[in-house]
Amino acid sequence: MKILPHTVSTHLEGRVLIAAGDMIYDEPYHSTLPIGDGLRILTILNGEMTLKAGDLERQTFTGPTNIAIFSDGLAPRDQRIREKLRYRCVLIQIDRSLVAAESALDPVDLLRRSAGSHQAGPVILNARRADPASEAVAAQILSCPETPSFDFYRLGKALELTSLVLDGFDVDRPAMKPSRLTPSDAERIKAARDILIATPSAPPDIATLASQTGLNTIKLNRGFRMLYGATPYAFLQEHRLQIGYKLLASGHLSVGQVAAETGYTQAHFATLFRKRFGLPPSALLMSAYQENLE
């Protein structure tokens, strides 16, 4: 059963493939289509999938997870998706020539250097829990309305997601070195996140939030960057805008009502929304209305 249409598109003369799906399988899904030559990014938002890539051992992944695979040529694939669970994912496949032409990044070296990497023959794979930023972009790819600029929007978001996922494997970045954050501090940072999520429209100020979780403001900001790649209030703004996006996409509330629900004035919400998603909130709402009428 498909909750949203499964969409596949190609871009840049076939050098980028983007697939997105939101579905619940009545029976276990099984695919043996080969892994393509080049870089493959898979973000699983919900559900469970097992994968045997090339000669690597079979692994099981549950959402939210980011997976990066680089294959030197075609490689065998045995993929199984668990039935009766909602499975939401975005797949991006980028041709090797495009990676080489447009980036100084060596994905093989990056994935090999990152903790937890697996390599066998021509295939190298790594996976990490998806951070809020990559989850948000993947969700936007899944739900973006088919406007005249759909292809540009989708390609832009796919490249943004690729960058976020690869950045997550960059062990040279201080934010990716977990040894700088003790387990107890990590729990306090997570508690601070939970407080922000619980009160998105009326959050405590940074000093109060730090006090509530037993941290000072410097450690709170630093810890948030290490765990979530953003300051507490950048994280909160993203969370509030994601709530707004989902409410608008439902088509049940006006822009003003959604702004109020997320703690913004309508003008401020519209400005932030356009900057974040590339379209005015009224456009998304209109698209949702039209879908509900069909």
C-alpha cells in the first residue's frame, strides 16, 4: 500500500537519480537489482530494511538512518524491506563522473576514514543515525508539491541532503568527535532538546534551559552542535518550521493558524518558511487544498 506516490526522477542528463517513497508493504519486499556505479545515498526515515551490498555482510537498518555507499562499478544487491511497517525513504544515486567533476571530495576516502565503515572489494558502506537536518531535507523531498519548479527544487534538495549525509561522516570535523562529550553531558543535551520540542511556541531562554539541564550555556551550545549540528535555537527553529510544513501540507489550517501554532507572527513565519523551503506557505497550502479535492 502506497501512502504517497513512489516517485523516481533523473536530472543532469541522467547523472543524478532521485527516488522517494512512503509505503507499507503487505508482504516482505525483496529486490536484487544491482547497485549502480558511483555514490548512493539512502535516508530511511521510518521502517526497517536489510541489505547485502556486494560481498559485505548483510546488515539491518531502521529509521531514521543515513546510509552512504560507493561502488566501483555495478555490484550485487540483496535488499529486503519489512512488511506491515511504514517505510519512508529517499534514495539519491550520483554518477561517479559528476562526483569527480563537481567536488574535490573523495567519497571513498571519506567513508573509509569514518568510524564504522565496511569495505569488501569494490563496495564501501557506512551508516549513521540521521540528524534532524538531514531528516528534514529528506521529508521535504518526499512531500514537495509538483509545482513548475519541482525538478529544480527536488534536485537542489537532493544535493543538499547528499552534502549533509557526507558531512556527517567527516571525522575531521570537531563536531563529529564524540569523545569531547561525556555520556552524562550527552543525556543532558538530549533532555534540553526534549524541553525545546515540548514547548516549541514558548521555549525557555538559553540561560534557563542550561539551568534546567544542569549545564552552563557554553557547554549547552557546544553540545548541541556536536549532537545535532546546530545551536539550540537553530535546532528549535528548524523543528518549528517542520511542524508548520506538516500542518500546511495537511490542508486543514490557514497560514495564520499555523503561524500561531508554531509561535510566530504570520509575517515572520512566512519569511522564515520561504527562506527555508523555497516557496511561500500559501503555495504549499494551496497545493494541499487541491490534493484534498481530488
